[in-house]
Amino acid sequence: MTGVASGPYEAWQALGCVLSLAAVVVLGSLVLGPWWTALTVTVAFTVAFSVTASSDETGLWGVRALLVAFGVAAGSTVLAMVMMVVASRRRRAA
């Protein structure tokens, strides 16, 4: 035993995932609106995570899926709302 604990993902993978989700939320907010974007991103990401995590041997993938759903919902909603405010300010300035 080395005493070093590491998950299945590297830091660059997590950062890439967050940046990709942020880009989708920013663009989606401009096209679909903030609520549809947050809902769509949350459901799609949670389902994708659940499909890959359901083969987990510990049986805790459902708990992790709920945590992923809450985290993605919170993050995408906040970012979508920020985009809504930015878009409304741009419309007023134009």
C-alpha cells in the first residue's frame, strides 16, 4: 500500500467536464432560455453518469447519481441565471 488514494478520474478530466458543461449552459441559455437549459443539462448529465456508474461494485452509484443531479442542477441554474441577467442588460443597452 502506498497510502495514496485516487478516484477514477484525473483532475484534467474533471476540469474539462466542468468547462464543457459551462459552455453548453452558456450557449443553451441564449437559445433555449435558462430554465430549459438547466433542466436539460441536469437530466442529460445525470443519465449519462448513471449509465456508466451503474456497474459500480459498491452499489452506491444511486447515491452518487443523486449528488451529481443536485450539483449539476445547482451549478447550471446559477450559470443560466447569470446568463439571463447578462442578456437582459445587453438588450437594454442596445
